[in-house]
Amino acid sequence: MIKAVFFDWMNTLAHPEPDRHENIYQVAQELGVELPPQKLMKGVYKAESQVPEGAPPRWREGEDEAPFIGWWEVLLAEVGIKLSKEVMLEITQRLSQRARSLPWVLYDDVLPTVKILKQRGLILGLITNLFMGSVGLESYLDFVVTAKEVGADKPEPPIFLAALEQAGVNASEALYIGDQYQTDILGARGVGITPVLIDRFDLAPEVSDCPRIHNLTEVAQYL
């Protein structure tokens, strides 16, 4: 019996405005670089799946450049463009600066879903590597576990185990919903939590070894 539902944050419950691919397109344009917007969403998804530690919002002065270059190499392979290392890092730095001031917006299906889950008496928690504020979810979430406070990023076990401890449930009694296969699905499964992949834009049709939903309201069928 499921007693707790845990969520990823970015692109599961909320997204920046403008969204990641739109922001990348705008910043690249500022530098005279044209990236095909129709391929950027898939490119961002692949990059964050394969090199999550290189996502631009994680950039800080003095950071190791290698993960960020790796992130861009995955994205650019998908969109079919080549850029110099210098341009990749310049876009990364500008995106990092923007990320700190962008507003975050909940997807339309979030509040209706968490209200229903709360009414059912379920414990609700957030497990996130990067948290930018709960934008209206405060009254519904029982806790938030961040990589910074635990000292370990997803998919490492400590961040998931910390959520189980805060919820006071066994792994078999918890469901975890996230949008990234490598960090969310494998991380949750690694500690025995049942994972559900939310694929809002049908970017991961190849995933077949766990439930895959396109809208958060679909999660009710797995409780």
C-alpha cells in the first residue's frame, strides 16, 4: 500500500519561464548563434539525462568545466550544430546568471493532483538536486529534501533514503515521480522505491521498464 508520494522538482512539477530550451535559444541568439528551436527540447532532455551535473544552472565561478562541455556536446549532437568550447561556456555562464532571476511556474496539472493526493491522506515530499522555491506548494508538501542539505545528488541513495526517513515509511510504501530516467527512475529504484517517469512532451518513448505518464493526473492509477 502506497503511503507517500515523492516528486522531482524541475520539469516534473515546475519549469522556469521562459523554459530551458527557449532560454537557451534566446541566449545563443544574443551571441549570434542560431540553434534550431524545434530540436532544442529533445537536446536538453538528452543532455540532462546523460550529464545532469553539467546543466547550466549549476555553473558557478571556478567550477570544473568538463561536465558543462559534456552537457553541450550531447545537446549539440542532437541539434546538429558545432560550437567552440569558448562559446559553450559563455552561453553556460549567461544561462546560469539568468537562472537565478527567472520566475518558476507550476504545470497546470500540479495543484489539482496534489490536492487530491493530500485529501487521500498521503504524505507528499520533494526530492531535488536543484530547488528554486515551492511557488504555491508550501501547504501541500510535508517536506523538501535537497542535494545540498543531504550532501549527495540524485541518483545516489542518500537523498532518497533521507526522504523515506522524513516520511517515516518503508521504500515499498513510497512512489516517486520524476522526468529523468538516469537520475530519477534508477535512483528511486536503487533504494526500492517504485518509480514513475513523467514524460510530458513524449521525449522518452524508448522507456518501457517503468510506468510512463504524460500528465500528473495519471499517477492516481499507480496508488
